[in-house]
Amino acid sequence: MGLSIPHLLVVLVIVVLVFGTKRLKNIGSDLGEAIRGFRSAVKEGSEDKTIARKEEEPLEGEVANKEKDRA
């Protein structure tokens, strides 16, 4: 029931015939750029959280601890 190598090759040939090699190359490079952008955004977001935790200030949209607000 799984996909074997001959099945994958047939799918690859059909995709190449439908889209063409140049368009597939563009799609691949666009997908790579999107993944790199996502990874850098996740990394920046985690850095922002660690900086905010050190400064003990809530981030924009972050729920603050109610006990801190009462003090």
C-alpha cells in the first residue's frame, strides 16, 4: 500500500510533464526561501522571548501574570 520507487518515478515524470523543469526549479527555490524565512522568524521570536523574560516585561500580546499586576 505504500509508495515504492517506481510509483514515485511515475509521479515525478507526470509532474515534470505538467509543470516543466524551469517552473519546478522556480517553485523549489521559492519554497527554500520561504523555509529559510520561517526558520529565521522562529529564531528571532524565541530570542525576543528570552530577552523579555530577562527583563521581566511581557511581550506584545502576551498575557501578564496577574500577581505581578496587583503588586
